[in-house]
Amino acid sequence: MRRILFLMIFGIAGLAILVSLGVWQMQRLAWKQGVLAEIENRISADPVDLPDTVLPDADKYLPVTIAGEIEPGEIHVLVSVKQVGAGYRIIQSFSTNDRTILVDRGFVPVTAKHDQRLNGPMEITGNLHWPVEIDGYTPEPDIDDNIWFARDVPNLAAALGAEPVLLIARSQTDPNITPLPVSVTGIPNDHLQYAITWFGLALVWAAMTGYFLWRSRAPSESDAT
């Protein structure tokens, strides 16, 4: 009986922990879905003028329309697009109302790296963003070949002589540049998979506990006969 009691307590305790972790992940899923919905609403809101003072935390994803002039000079950030392959994001400086900010115009394939692109006066609609793309494995930019491996806004701004403010274009700025607008697609939301994993482990744990309890009872029933 002691062995059976121990197995029951151990099994119930483990099952309770696994189920609670699954429930917690479901709660996190609901929270993350709310956050993503809020971000999506902010991204798709009506664009406004560029604020006089831009704050990275408060103005992240802010939709903005600016009029001014794209300055010559490009930075190429290496990226890969699904079903297309490798290419570059085209980053340039944009002068508007005595200010110069950065504009991410979008994607071109590797073969179009050195193509001529439209510069000069234009109006661009997009979203302000300060992407976090650098970690311990990110290589340093290849300045000689103009290949960067992340949109490091402060360093991009320093290289192009602009404010550390990046507008990700969602309007077309050149017939041969494909806009890569801000979206929630790239924001991870794996809580459902985590919940399924914990609930699956709970099911296995319950089955194994039942099996061991059955095995523990079997010898005593055999001895009784």
C-alpha cells in the first residue's frame, strides 16, 4: 500500500504541474494574441505627420506619411525572402522639413544590387520601426562591398548622416523595389505549441502513472491466489 500511495501522490503531483504549465501557456497565448492585435491595429491606423520629437518606445509602429527627397547613397542589408531567395533591403536617407531620417525602401534581388533606382522628391507612407536584429552571431558589416547583416538603426544613421529614425515604406518608391512593410508576421507566438506539448506530456504522465499503479497491484493479487 505504501508503494501504491507513493505512486499516486507522485503521479498526481506531476500531472498537476504539467497541466498547470499547459494552462499557463494558454493564458500567455491569450495575452500574446491581444498584444499582436494591438500592434496590428497600430500598424494599420491612418498615417500621421512625422512627430517633431520621435521616441522609439512610444512611436514604434507609428504610421507616418512624409514628403521630401530621397538622397543618393544606399546601404544594402542582406535578407532572404520566402519563395524568392536572397537579396537586399535598400536603406537610404530621406530629407524632409530640415530633417533627415532613414527609409527602408524594400527588397531587391541580389542581381539588382547595383541597378539604378529612383531618387529625388517623393511622398512615402510607412511605419516607424527600430528592429532588433543583432545578437552575438551577427557579423560586422562589410563596408567595402556595402553588405550589412542587420538593420542597426544607430549605425545606419551614422553612416548616412541621418537621425536614428527608420521609416519602413509600405508604399512603392521604385518600380523595381518590392516594399517589405512592417507586420506582425515576424513576431513569434509559440504559446499554443508549448501548451500542446505540456498537455501531451500530462497525458503521457497520466498513462504511465496508471500503468505503474497497475503493475504495482498485480503481484499482490497474484500472491493472494
